[in-house]
Amino acid sequence: MVSVRGRRTRLDFYQLCALQLSRLIKAHWVLGGMNGAMPLLARQTGRVRGRRVDCPSRAAISAPSRNPSLPTIVGNSPWWIIVYIKDGEVTRKKPAVPEIREPIELAPWLTCPVCGRIIAISDQAFAAYFNRVAVVCASGCKIDWWDAVHKAVRDHFMLIGAYQVIGARTTTFTSPLTRGKATAVDFCKEGVPPSASILTVNYTGLGELMPLLATGNTVRPTPLPTKVHLWTAPLGGSRKHRGQTAVAATWIDPDEGDISTSYLAQAVHAYDIGRYIGVPIPANISVESALGPALMDLVAQYCDGGAQTALRRAERFLSDGATYSYQLHPLLQLVCELLGVAPLPKEIRKKLDALREYRNDLVHCGRVRENRKPLTKERTAEVLTAAIFGFHFAQFLHEKVREKQRERDAV
Ligand SMILES: [Zn+2]
């Protein structure tokens, strides 16, 4: 479909896809923007031939606009629709999409929970939250940043939402397809850094040839490669020999030695594949390994001896004395007071405690104890979001510690 900025584009799924109405009611649908323009739904329910159709998964679509004067579609760009049918059949409208000639790198984003506009996910947004300053979207809505990030994690929109809140970027490009031939696709040639870890990849056929991912005899799901080979499958008996596929590779490229981000990516991966029990250990390590160095640098400023001796003393204090649970309470609050920053909100600290308890259960007992809340998708999204905030708070604090050191050096 081609949208026009400032004008509503009406969708009739029945006409578009010639779907059976009964199937459409069960459909899970996704609207995906092309060329960086995101379609926004004017409303979340509609009528198809007189019958009310609810979108069963609010997660699958951009937040609807509550203001009818806002344009339904943002951008001046084509977009595509995939309709997934739950009973296993897939019906797809052939999209009239022009070739995207240059790869596009999309920075992480989420949608404003109030108006549905796109908001960049940045360290600045987290810093504003920690400084008790409201994050404001382009329409001027004041956003509860916790709510927005939690929603992005929980909904995991397009299966990249939770990756985006840890800073993952997505490189999109098209690749030609030839029937009966394997096409090599090298993500790095399209702009993905060679050192990046590929988190997830979306292949969407843009015509009558669907891409099929070739694998070796032994399929290794991770790590995802940066170079793949695609074969093709024709749709509906098509005789086309040439086609193209859109590729969206979501990746993260932490600095060398940045253990915290790598573990956070592992935690999100476990969430992504629905292995919720795999989330607490890497998520907890991520926060602990981000907080430790920040506290160590601060404590070392108050230890006697040369720089190396002071660091060793600080390290001993934190590993033998004030271990992670004491770092969360009460050391963190003391440190915040010392640095003149607001403490991490109590609700987040409670969730970090819960995360630590899940981690301890798994490490010490090999299971989550019966007296804990079970690790459902909802519960896991909560503690994972807390880990993401804990991780960002540690970075935020570390910067304040460095500022403190510069002040002390200047005296
Ligand atoms: Zn807004």
C-alpha cells in the first residue's frame, strides 16, 4: 500500500487479501513501515462487512491515535501488510513496493503510549527519567518512561521491541532473488558492522518469490551469521524467475569488554524465544557487572594508597563485603545521596531484588522456588525491564562518579 502524508488510507482486509471473514477474525496482523515511515492505525477495531473485527494482539500494531485530527499515516512512503492466520495458513497481498536501493539503518525507537508517534530510545531519555524529568514525545505528550519501555519489552513489537530498548539497531535493505539459484547475502556489505552480533533477521519476500534460508547439514541457531544464502519458493504456482526480498537485520555492537550489554542481549534473546527461565541469570549478571565498576571507581576514591592499591581495596570491599544485594540496599541509596542524584525508584529496586532472587533460586536450587511468582511472560517482562533500567542506571551513575573524580582532581 502507498500512504500519503496527512491523509488517511482505508484498509479493507477482505478486499486486499480475499480472506475468509471467519479467518480474518482470528488473524494476527502486522503493519510494517517501509523506508522509515511508520503507519499508525486510526483505531484498533473496525468493521468488515458489517461484523466487528478486533485486533487480537495490541502488540502487533502501533498504538492507535486518540486524536482524530492526527494523520492516520505518517510519512510519504509505501508500506506493507502481512496477515498471519492462526490456523497455519498465510495469505499475503503482493505488495507494490519499489526497490529500496540504499540500505537504511534504523535507530532504536518505541511508540508514544499516548499518541503513537515514534520516540527515539536513547541514553538521554533514560537520564531524563533518572533526573525525574518527563520524557516528551514529538506531540508533546509527557511519557512515563518506565511504562513506555515496559510496554516495548512486553509487547516485543515485530519481535524486535525488546531488543531495541537495549540499543539494538536495524539495518534494512533489499536483495534480488533468482529462482533455482542461491543468492549470497552479506549483511556487512549492507552496513552492519563486522563486529556486531546479529540478534534477529526478518526476510520478507516482495513479490511472487519467497526467500528460503539455506542451512548446512547441522543447523546451529546461534550465533546468527552475518552472511547467508537464500533460495526461493514461488507463491501460488508463480512462474516468475526474478524477485526480491526485504531484509531487516537487527544487531548490537557493544564495545570490546562490555560484558553487561552482551549479557543483557542474552537475557532479551531468552525472552524473545519464550525461554523465560533463561532470563534471570544473564539479566542479573548484566546489572551486577554494570553497577560493580561504577561503585568500585567511587569507593576507590575513598580508599588509601596509590591508584592500584585503592582499586584493589575497593574491589575487596565490594566482592567480600558489600556484595550485590547490599549494593542494591543500602549502598546505592548512600551513593546517590553522595553524588546528589535521585535514587533509583523503589519499585524498580524491588523488581531488581526479585530478579536477584530468581537468579539465586536457579543457581542454588536449579529451579524457581514455589513461593515466588512464576516466570510468566508478563512477570519476565517486568523483571527484564527492571534489569534494563538497572543497567542504564549503572551507566548513569558511573558518569556521575567520573564527574565526582574530576571535581576532586580539580581541588
Ligand atoms: Zn505522544
